[in-house]
Amino acid sequence: MFLSALEADRDAFTARHPKVTADTDGARILPSVPMKPESEDPVHRLHEQVTRLARS
């Protein structure tokens, strides 16, 4: 399984989202994508990995 993440610096992100007040130098965006039915089983493992990465 692969997880893609987009990164945007403060200026690029706030230019696209002017109502957001920047409180850091950049943002990491995890895009939402539809899943195939056969991908459903490993979702819990993937969710745990993403949660662990977000906390680090």
C-alpha cells in the first residue's frame, strides 16, 4: 500500500485557503481517495501507521 502526502509552504497554502490563519511554516496534506473493496481489510493497519506517523 502507498500513502501519498502533498506538502505546501505557508504562502502556498494560505494563498489557496485565505480563511486559514497560518500557525506553522507549512502543511502536509493527505489526499482522500476511494478504496477498492479488496483494500478494505488492511485499512486498520494503515490507519494505525498513519496515526503513529502523525504523532511523531
